[in-house]
Amino acid sequence: MEQWKLFRILPNVEVVHAFETLSDHVAVVSYDDDRALAIRSQSKAALKLWEGFRDIYGNAQRPSGLIFVDGFEQVKNAQEAIVAFRNIVAMSSILPSWAELRTQPGSTPTGPLWSDAWALYPVEVSANDTLLTVNPALLVGSSPDAPFVGMPNPLISVYGDRFQVDWPLFALLLQAWDNQYIRSRRPAWYYEALFRALEIAMHALAVPVQNLSSVHDFGLSLAIWVSAFEVLIHPGRGGKVDETRVLQFLASASSRWDNPKLRHKRYVVTVGGKIERVYHQLYSARNTHLHGNAILKRHWSYVGRRGSIAVGNLAPLVFRTALKLRLGWELSRSISRVIGSGLDPTTYATVMEWCDARYEDALVGSM
């Protein structure tokens, strides 16, 4: 049996099944996973850390762990790769919640809406099996006998239910992760841009509350979304990207929609060609907030047939579309076999189709 090590604790999620890379190098596991049990049995510091979390009432928590196989730390850019995998899992669970929010207005999504749910707790197990707190503002080591008590982020819930997962997106991103960090099969910039965009999107999806939900808090989130889109499709060294290029890229989704309503001309405007209206408004809102212009309702509110919606609430849906376009809309046979293993053909096909349809329904219902 391979030996695994703890990278970080994820205190706000309690997964019920493991998320793993195709190459079996990195995983997000539950508190009760056999690998988690083995790590705690072999490391006093890991045991103290993993079992030290309490909620605001003092009740013990059972957080998930981000783990890696022993020896993976020697791989080039290992830490970057582990964080990139965390971003994949986070994105695949957060984006469906935004679709659920739009298809069931007024309800509370079953899964996380914010990337803070997948935040890495800033305490790690050191080489001498003690706990080490590491962040830009603090570097503190502890003795073997020092106690430890941690808390989940109080701004958001602890997610312990079987939340929805965007399996098609998860499968495509897993394949990209393996190609980038294990196999190096495509030009480096293609994957660097992808995983850099995911990391930026994680910032855009963070709880936008710094100043009691000031309009400027939300404006900064909109600006970060624009950056995530532009990084995702950037052509690399010597190239450039602007609003028109992103909009032309998004326009290629029109031939992919199963729902004909999304191909209707009401959903496009003309700025150098057919483009997606939501991104156009997102880009305009970003300029307004960052350039110091007067902020009006039309700068942050998307007006659809069913009323106005904060454009930031639609950005995750459009970003999922951009990711699918960038990765290739269809799953390869090899990746389909991996994701579909253990599922009968009918169930597998239903899950795949349901995921895509959920986003289309969310967009149609919003616009």
C-alpha cells in the first residue's frame, strides 16, 4: 500500500467520497478515509491537527484533507500541482451551486457557492512532525506538546452533505491536470493559462465581504472575473487579449447549446461580432468600478425578461461555458470510461446530460 501524506486540512468541507487525480498522486479525502486513518496513525502532528477542529459551540468537526502520495513532493512544481487539483475539485462543486441558485430562485443551494469553503487551513505538518503555521503575515512553529484547536471559517457553512458535482467539467479538468503535471503532453502555455485562470476564478468566487458588503467589494469581484476570462484564453507570449477576443471566443458556444432559446438573437449584442451579453456587461461593470466612474444600477445589474439580476451571479455560469469551450466540449472515450466506472450506461448518460442541461436552464431562466 502506498504511503500518503497530509498537505492541508479543508475545515469547511466534509466530503463523503474521495476526489482523486487520474494518476493517483493527489486526493481530497474524508476524515474516515483509509488513507486519512493511516496518516493520523503514523504522525502525531497530523493526528493533533486533523482532530483539533471545533465549531463555534465547541463541537468536534470531521474535516476533509488534501493529501498526496509520498514522493510526489519531488515532482517539479508539486505544490502548484496540489493546489491546482484543489481548485479543480472546488470549481466542480461550486459552479453547480450557482446553476442551482438560478434554476431554483429563493432556495438555498445544497453545495458551496463560495471558494472559501475550499480554503486550505494555514497549518502544516513539519518535517520533524510538529505543527507549523505558515501564511504571509505569520510564521509560527509549535512544540510537540503544544495543544491545537482550529475552527472552520465562520463566514460560511460547513458542507457535509452529498453536494452536486459537475462531473463533465471535473473529468475534463482531471485530464488537463494529468497532461500538465504528469505527462506534459501539450504546449506549456495552454495549461498554464488554464490553471492560472482557475486560480484567479477562485479569488473571484471568494465571499466578497470586506467592508460590510460595500458596492466596491462586489466591484472588485467583477474585475477579478474579467481577469479570469482573459487569462483563460490568452494566446501566450507575444499575443494579447481584450474584450472583443473574449466575446468572439464565447460566441462559439452558440453551436453547442442544446436549448435553442440560447441561440436566439436576443442573447447577443454586436461589438466586433456576435458576443455573449453577460460578459459584455461584466466587462463594462469592471471598467466602471476600476476606473472610478460613477456607479449606476445598470453597471452591475443584468436586465433580463424576468427582471434584473446582479451580473456577478451570472459570471460563474458563463465561466463554466468558457471552460468547456477551452477544454473541448466532449469527453474523450478514455476519460469517459474513468468517470463512468461503476455506473451503469443509463445512469452515466443521464448524469452527463443533466449537468450540461442544468447550466442551460439557469441561463435561459435568468435571461
